Amino acid sequence: MASIYWLIPLTLVILTVAIVIFFWAVKDGQYDDLDAEASKILFDDDDH
């Protein structure tokens, strides 16, 4: 029972950090054009 007193705040901190990172990624444009990155590997013309 004593561990629940530090597990709940720890979970809330991790959840808050995850939400902040998600909104930062959306604001930064990480999810703007998902199809271009998916098809870039198919139509890449690099001669390596």
C-alpha cells in the first residue's frame, strides 16, 4: 500500500510529460505530411 503513494504521482508526472511532448510534436509539424515520408523510400533516386 505504501508503494501506491509514490506510483500514482509518478504516473501523473510521466503522463504529463508524454502529453507535453505530443503537443510539442504536433505544434512542430511532425504529423503534417505523413504520406510523403512513407513514399519517399519507394521513389528515392539516390545511387548509393
